[in-house]
Amino acid sequence: MGLESITFYIFSAILVGSAVLVVSLRNPVFCALALVLAFFTSAGLWILLEAEFLALTLILVYVGAVMVLFLFVVMMLDINLAVLREGFTRYLPFGLGVAIVLVAQLALIVGPENFGLEAMPKPEPHAADYSNTKEIGRVLYTVYLYPFELAAVILVVAIIAAISLTLRRRRKKQTMTPEDQVNVRSKDRVRLVKMASSNRSGSSASNKNE
Amino acid sequence: MIEAIESALDFLPAGLVTLIIIVGKILVLVLPLMGAVAYLTLAERKVIGYMQVRIGPNRVGPRGLLQPIADAVKLMFKETIFPAKANRFLFISGPILTLAPALAAWAVVPFDDGLVISNIDASLLYILAMTSLGVYGVIIAGWASNSKYAFLGALRSAAQIVSYEIAMGFALVGVLVAAGSLNLGEIVEAQRGSLGIINWYMIPLLPLFIVYFIAGVAETNRAPFDVAEGESEIVAGFHVEYSSMTFSIFFLAEYANMILIALLTALLFLGGWLSPLHGVLPASLLEGEGVLALLLGDGIHWLLAKTSFFLFLFLWFRATFPRYRYDQIMRLGWKIFIPITIVWLLVAAAMVVWKIGPWFN
């Protein structure tokens, strides 16, 4: 067994283990952290497949941004662990049934007749100067240009929809406008008035007492 | 030199030799880095001291030069305190998860032509991925501390880093549009030209350069963007419950990240190890074997000098600017930096397409 397969099995074991933890742990914060580990190890597996661009993008987008926001939300939840524990055994048979159906469906599609070594031979390893990034870019902007642009448009629609759904216009706006703050001059706010000094009788009396 | 070590270790199995060489390279990088971190803390206290018309630390050793050593010894021998009801596993993983990505990113940083631990093709992407992981340490530390102040610091930090990462990423996209490569060494070489400083990317990509550096200051949670610590509001933010070594690891990671950002800014926008004297002095003075050519020509010393300049900027910012208010940080990141980077990305792409000189012809 070479170094490559040892690495593969270690990473796969961690990936499967962390994926199981995502659904089995009670505390949602730990679940989210297990999901982070799952993403990270699958990125490691992708690097093993010489897909370094996809692997690094997976870390950058999912681990670096999406999961941070996930954790952000999950940490602020007020969780009652007792309530979470209640239904586990009650829903276990139903959950197992769903899981079995899912595994059966996956096995039908990803089984050896479709993805076996005959159908999909092992890819040739590339030379050291092979750039995965350049290859993806070349294909993405030539052959798959329209699907790529379509995906971009769908994402923009989703962004606009999300903003318009969550945007609440408050009637009384209490935010400040930084431009106004920056442009404030002292003479707009304070007026200094020159006055002649005068001697008060009371103050001279108190001075004598000291 | 590496070949000599390889031949000297002939008697060992080949895999072991490779391992020894990799570990050796890592030590050669990490030990000076830790030294630099230690003395950066001294430099910070001295520089800020002089800016505030004080002397700064001057008691330990000549002119206070042993102060970082004394600090390190003190931190190592203090007790690590675990807050009651805190999750111990996560409490310990917080600092580890902060330091590990901060050091891992250094694996692909080149210091001179070919002087790099791992010369991978997508090194810029790798650095971006690694620096984006640093936020986990902060979030986990804040949550695991079981303290309100630490938690507030973690939430602030998470929102801030996610916002500034976008601007930072876009600024980097501008650099790779200009250089046509994700490899840091090739990006530096793409800035080589007969005009010296004019050829560096800080001229054609000036807005991206400024946005990148400011976003870098925000990413490292340094003043004026240090709301995650915010002494006046939330005591010390995410690391309020940490003591001794666990605290000093946060410290190490913060300063290692500062040096990394400064070095990357020098590599990406200031021509890295390229000499600024190209085009000023005749080429015959800059090439060759003599001491003068070594000093004036390209080399690691130029990179270190540029890095030191940016590190000085970090300290200068801290001594000069008051802390940003939280809503102002968000406004700056989302409403100013991201539009600027997107517009300048288009400008950079147009300059590359129409081969506008002296940079892209």
C-alpha cells in the first residue's frame, strides 16, 4: 500500500467519522464544527485527485465563509438540550428508513457497473507543471460559458431576492450619515461670544475671607 | 545545499531523507519567524513609545533588548486557568486553530527566486484559504470561554473577517488578472521591468494595493479595526479568559499574521525581492558577483526591507488612529472597498486586454 492510498484511507475515515458526528452530536455548535472538519478533509481528498483549485475553493468558500456564518447563527441560538434529546429514539426507525432508501438509491447510481474500474479507468497522473486552475478556466469560459453565465444570473437573482425579503424599512431612521458627520464644522455647532469681563461683588467678598 | 544534505544522508531510506529535509526547511522558516514575532512586540512598544514621547521598555537588558525574552519566560511559567463550565477541548483548540493556519500559510511564501518551502501553482489561493481559517480559532475561543465578553468579541470578529475577506479576495483577483498567474514567484517576476519602481503593481493597481493593505489590517484584528478586542468596551474580547501559554499563542498568531500580510503586500504590489534601483542605476551595477551588486541588485534584503516598512505602518496605525465604530467598519468594508475593487478589477482587465504600457505590453 503506497503513501497515496494510506492518505486516502486516513482522510476517508476522518471524513466518514466527522459526517456521522454532524448528525449524531447533540450540541449544534459541535455539529457545525464537525461539518467544518468534513469539508476540510474532503478538500484533502480532492487535492489527492489533483484538483487543487476546487479543493482550495472549497476551503475558501465553504469553510472560510459559509460555515463561519453558520457558526455565527448557531452560537447565538438559545438551545435547550433536553428538548433536543427527547425525540431521538422516537424518530429513529423513520430516520433509519430514510437512510436505507438513500443508500439504496446511491448504490444504484454510483455502483460498480457505472463507476467501476472498467467504466472509469484510473486517470493518468499529470506532470508537475500541469495547472488544474488553467484547465478549469479554459473549459469554464469556452465550452461551458452559457451554463456558467446562467449560474451567475441565478445567483444574482437569489441575492436580490434575499435582500428584498429581509430589507425592512424602518419609519424612524436612526442611522447616521457619515458624510454629515465628516462635514461638520465647529462654527455650525458652537457660537463663541465675546464679552467684557466684570467684577462681581460677591466674589470679592469671599476672597477676603480666605 | 539541499543536494549536499541529501547525499550526506544517503544511508537512510529515501522517504526519511525527504521528511528530514522538509522538517529542516520548516524549522529554518519557523524559528526566525518566531524570533521576528518576539522582537516585533518590542519594536511595537518602542515605536509607539517614541510616538507618544515616552521611552518604552528599557529595563531588561541593554536598551530593553531582552524584554521579549523576559515576557516569554513569564508567560510560560504562569498558570493556565480554565473557566468554570467552559468546554475544555474547545478552549484548548481555540489558540491551536489560530496559530496553525497562521503558520501553515508560510509554506508557500517565496523569499527570493526559488527560495520557498513548497513552490505550488496555486499558492495565492492557498494563502487566501489558510488565512480565512484563522477566524475559527477566534470564534471557538470566544464561544468555549463561556463568557459574555469573549462571546461578543467572537461575534464581532466573525462578522468583520467575513466582510473584509471579500474585499481582500477581489484585490487579489486584480493582481492575478495583471500577472496571469496564481504562483507568488511568478507574480513577483511579472513586476520585473526596466523602469524599476514604476513597473511594480502598486502603480497600475494603486486602489487595490490600498484596499488590500487596509483589509489586511482588518483581517489581523489590529487597530484601528480591533473591535474583537476592544479593551474599552469588552475588556479583551475573545481572549479575555485566556492566560499564560494559551494567551501567548493568540499573541504569536496575531503577530505572525501581521508579518504575513506585510510580506504579501510587498510581494504582490511592491515587487517582492526586486531591487527598486532598476532603471536608476545602470544594469551592470546590479548584476554580477561583487558585494555592491549583491547589495544593490535583487535579493531577500529588499523583500525584508519592504516588509519592515509595512510592519511599521501597522504600528503607526495603532499609535495614530482611534478605534473604528462597528457600523463604520461594516460600511467601509461593504460600501466602499468592495465597489472600489470591482471597478478597479474592470480597469485592470481593460489594461491587460489593451496591453497598456509600461506594465502590460
